[in-house]
Amino acid sequence: MTEPVLDVRGVSKRFPGVLALDDVSLTVGPGEVHALVGENGAGKSTLIKILTGVYRPDAGQVHYLGQPVTFGRPLDAQAAGISTIYQEVNLVPLMSVARNLFLGREPRGRFGLIDVARMNREAGEVLARFGIAVDPKLPLHALGLGAQQMVALARAVAVDAKVVIMDEPTSSLEPREVETLFRVVRELSGRGIAIVYVSHRLDELYRLCDRVTVLRDGRRVHTGELAQLDRLSLISLMLGRDVADVRRHGLTGFSAHDAGDVEPILRVRGLSIRHQLHGVSFDVRPGEVTGLGGLLGSGRSETAKAVVGALGTDGGTVDMSGQRLRRRTPAAAIRAGMAMLPEDRKAEGIIPDLSVRENIVLAALPRLSRFGTVSRAKQDKVVELFMKRLRIKAASPEQRVSELSGGNQQKVLLARWLCLNPRLLLLDEPTRGIDVGAKAEVQALIDELAAEGLAVVLISSDLEELVEGADRIVVLRAGAVVGELTGDDVTEDNIMAALAQEAVHD
Amino acid sequence: MTEMTAIPAPAVDRAKPARWLQDYGVYAAVAVLVLFNVAFTDNFLQTATLRTQLVQVAPVVIAALGMAMVIGSEGIDLSVGSVMALAAAVLPLYIGYGFWPAVLIALLVGALVGVVNGTLVAVVGLQPIVATLALLVGGRGLALVFADGQLKGITNPTLLELGTGELLGVPYTVLIAGVLAVVIGFAVRGTVYGRQLVAVGGNRAASALAGLPVTRVLIGTYALCAVLAALAGVLATARLGASDPSAIGNLMELSAITAVVVGGTPLSGGSIRVLGTVAGALLMQLVRATLINHDLPDSSAQLIQAAIILAAVYIARERRTR
């Protein structure tokens, strides 16, 4: 290989309490399309932020075009020729396409004025070269998201980028737009531009990328030719499961209900959200833990949110205890007996300024009040009960919830839902980011609740937790159900095999 | 990385003086000013002086109470001054039907504006500052249309009595402001609505997921704020003895926001300090009165008020930097 364009050597980055990157290296040569993959918390975004000058590494060195470089700020990286394309387009929506393409380096005519005619003509040429058929005089916001992304790409190339970093560029694109994007990416690579491509969609990686680097828990676990790594091995590297044990199983397919099966309490049919879910169907029975398995971006959290009405759907039905839910709002779902523990505890769970007590009783307030006046006595009884039962460690119920540890915050949220006496509990990553002791306690609690007859839906990126916790696993990939495992088939191997299947269409 | 929210003990200790200032700074400042005036201002403790101060501050307190609730919901309401003007403009139109119908209609007009504000924020999704800016401009314009752009004298004896009369030596306006402060204080602390309001202000996404009626709470809050502003407009009109929609409530939105911020309610929502708001309004009133009593020009009063606002915001920032 010729001299690499980008050469990251032993980079480490520490945040308070976390080693986000631990001695990570990455080399990308000219014209190479390099896949960067890993699950949540693997360190992908930290690495990208170091490459683009947002963070500085604590140790290690980034070499760019053979020279060691330190970018003080994102602008420096851009000026040096490292462009980044994010999911959301970072352009000026109200300006014309041509203006966006030439922003900051507009062709000048006489008297130093912008030569609009020339700018539009050159913009048209650039766009045509990438096969983007849009009028450069249109304002950018008039274009579809895919076309906007193309313009962002064209701009990146037009500013003489040597490296283009693409972070999940296809997550909001139509299939047709994805094809155009791929063509542009190949064109860029043909011109010797190095590309770092981040995506969770395995099909895309195999179509586009030459080499792959897998990160896990801040460490590089693999670098090599992508073609020599089959899907199963790639997934087991990402999830950190031993590949030697994995044998290919045929999928059991959708299991028939066992004869003695209980009636499902939740029936989900054909749940669809544009770009995110494509006809997700599954059942959940009382007294059973149903796992939702899948890689990051497979639509697990979206499914849970759509079920409780926190996310608008384009189609599909949700039946709870035989009753169809017509009003799809979280309040209606709660009345129907559902409760959902969201994945992002901080953004969607706790009310940071309120006390432990108020966070616990939040959803139950109307039940713990009389004529709109809250009853402190009733609250204290409930709070005492659940703090004891879930062993919530706080100085007092009046302590601010934001001062608790992650594990105890999670228990506070569990208590918030349990004091509503739900019949269905959806748990999205209930043990993420909490310490080992609290994790075991939460897992034991889930088991106990299911044994008491509660229906539980468990989402977890931790395969071991999923396999041990769930009685049945619905496997999702790219927003669709690709398999359902029951009984003895609930194994890590089977989940990975289902995830590694080739996509049937596309 | 949420697990890092557990704060180490030393950080708490270092934040202690700032926390104390935030919790009690405004009361301490009021106390210092009162003591200063008792010592150095002639006749400060006389009933007439005190009464003038309280009567002047009462409309600000009432408007600020509503503002505190809106700010607690992570919003802001720039239209309170215009709502006061609207209420003032509506009064003479219906005073012919008697005192109560006229006052009720004035309050109803306020509620209507509040519902529009709340709907723009909670349903349409506009930023509160933009949504209420529209009514800041439009509301006063509408008030001038209602009033034909004219100042109208009030002759209704009940309305005039409301402005100048008193009960057991306490002016009605002051009494009303005091009762409202107690009622709002209870509403925020002890009712389902109040607790839901604070939760929505603290984390809207989490509140929605917990099944709280977020839209209803927000619209209700903006409506309540506007009703309080309309009441302030009625009282100001009664005291003046005339409906003057071009002058009543001018810059009231800023006085109300100042009282709330100085009183220690964070602009980022999730916490409402009712007593602090009352103290904030009193503090700003006292600062001005003190300086005027000592023959300093109004301009210096404004500069000192600006300094107090900056100090309040700075102290509030201290707590948030965790």
C-alpha cells in the first residue's frame, strides 16, 4: 500500500470515569473506503471527534499526509482537508445549492463581486459529475434529504478534501438515494480520496468498504480486509462473543404457540415508521420475558417507543388485553397498563431538579391525590415501600435525584413505573451504565416481576443478559423482524446467526 | 455516561456559599435595604410610606407570580404588559353592565390571550419568546383599537373603591396580591397541577413519557399567567381611576421577569420560587425608592437594578455548572 493519508497511532482519550479510547490505531490509504464499526460506547464517535479536531487525544498521535498534526478546532481539520458528513446536513438551507457548494470560496468577477453566473455554471458541472440532477439555483431546503447530503458530499470534495468521514450517512435516505450516494462514494475513492465510513448496516459495509476496523469498549479489536471476514465473525467481534463457539444454526422461524400457552396480553401487528420500522409484529405473554434482540440501529428502541405511543407510527396496530389502542399517546398506554423504562435515563427519565420522592410518584400523582391536592401521607407510604423493595440508596427521599448513582436513578425510574401496578413493562437497556451490584439487583427484580405474572419486554445490547433474561427473543434487523427464538433455541449463537443473515431483498 | 451524575462530596462543599446565596440571597438583600432605610431614611416606618411602596409593587407582584409559573415551565411570557393594557381597554366597554361583569370579561380576555400563547407553544411548537412576542406587539395594538386610542375616565364607584379602598388598614390591591401569593404558593407546592408543571419544566420529554398531560399543563400555565396579568391591569386601572391602554403595563413584562430572576427562579425551568418572586419584586421596588428618597436620579437606580439582575443571574449560574 502507498503511504497512508490518515494514520492514527495509539490514541487514547479519557473522560471523567471512562476510558473512551484506549490505544486505538487506524490507517486509511488513498482511495480506501474504511469501515469503522462498533456498538454503543465502543468509541467510534470519540475517535471521529479526535479526527475532526473536536477533542484532543490524551495520548498517541494523529498523522495526516505523513505529518503529525494537532487540530485545535474543527475548522483547522476542515482547512487541512478532512471533511465530515453527518446524519444531519450542515449547510445553509435558505441559500441556493450553488452558494452552498461555494460558500466561502465563491468565484470572484470584476470589482471583487461574486460572479453568480460562473458560480452557477461551475456548480452545475460539479453536480453533473456526481450524477446529481438538481438546479444549482434552487434553495437547498427545496431538495430532498438525500440530495442535500449529496450536495454536502460534493462540497466536501470541492474543497479539496483528502479524507471524508461519513457518520451514518444513509440513516435517513430512501433506497434510491442510497444508490446515488454509493456511486458518489465510489467516484471519490476512484479519485484517491480516503473515506472513513461509519454505519450499522452490514449490507452497506460489505458492498462499499475495503477494510474494516472494529472497536469495542474503547479498544480496537480487529482491523483487516472486510471481504475476508464473514458477517458472523464481524458481529461476534462487535458484540465480543467467541467466534469459535458459534455454529451456524438454521433459524427456527416463527414458533407456533405451545399447546398450554397463555393468551398474549400484547399483540403488535405491522408496526411501521418511515425509514425506521417496517411491519414489526410480535406477541407478549404475561409471566414471560420477551427479549428484543438486534444490533444498534435495528429498531429495538423505536419499537418499544412506538408501542407506548411515544413515537408516531405510519401504520400497524397495538392490542393490549384484547383491546385495540386507538389513542396513541403515552398517557393512554399507561391507562391501558403499560409502562416503559426509556433507554436514555437522563434525557427521558429523571427530572433532575426534583427529589427522589417526587420522581417516584410522578406518574402516579393523580392517584395519590384528592381533589387535585397531593397527599403527602399517601406518597410517603408508596415511596417508603418501593425504596425498601428496590433497595434504593439515597440519603433521604428528599435528596435530589441527580445526586444519586446511575444504578439508583434506574431503580427510582423502575419504582415510578411499578407503583402504577402495570401489567406490561417495557425495559429499554435497564442495566446500561450502572454498576455491577445494581445490575444484578435489577436483573433479579425483572425475574421476580415476571414470576409474579407481569409481562416484560426486555431490550438489551448485552447478549448474555438478553439470553439469560428472556424466555423468548424477537430478533430485529434494519427495522424488521428477522426471527423469533423460543425455548432451547434462545442462545447467543442463534441470535448472531439471525443477525448475520443476508438481507433478503435490497 | 449517566453514571457520572453522582457528584463527589467536595464539589457540594465548594458550592455551599453559592447555594446559600441562591436560596436566601434575595431575602437577605431585602432585609439589608429595610434596615438601611430604617436607619437613614426619614419617615420610612410611617404607614403612609410603607403603604405607597406596597401599593406600587402590588401589580408587579401579581404579574410576576404568573411569570414565575411560566418560567418554571421552561418558557417565558413577554405579553403580560400588553394583556394588562387589553384588560384596561376592555373595562370601560362593559362597565355599563356593572362591576362584576366588566371585571370578569377583562379576565376572560386575558385567559383567551393566554390560551393562544399556550397553544402556540405547546401545540404548534413555537419558542415561547417568539410566540409571546407576537402578542406583546399585537395585544397592545388591539387594546388601542378597543379603546379608540383614548384615555377614558372610570366613574364606577366599586371599581374606584377597589383601587383606593382598604380593609383593616390594608389596601385592597395589596391584600389581593398577598392572597394570590399564598394561593399560588400552595398551587405550586401542593397540587397535582403544580407538581406536574415543575416536572414538565424540568424535563419535558420525561414528563410526556410518564404520561403527564404536558399540553394541558402548558396551556393552563400560560392562561393562568395571562389572567393574573389581566387582574394586574384591572387593579392598575382602578388605582389610576382611568383606562389608559397606551401606558398601563408598559415594560411590565421586564419588571416581572426581573422579579422572578432576582427571586432565584432559574430561567432553565424545573423550579418555581414563589416567595422568592415576591421578595424579588419588593427588592427592586425598594432599591428605586431608596435611591429616590436620597435624591439620586432615576438613571442611577436603573444602573443599580441592572447590577442586581446580573448578580442574580451569576449566582444562578453557579449552581448549574455541575
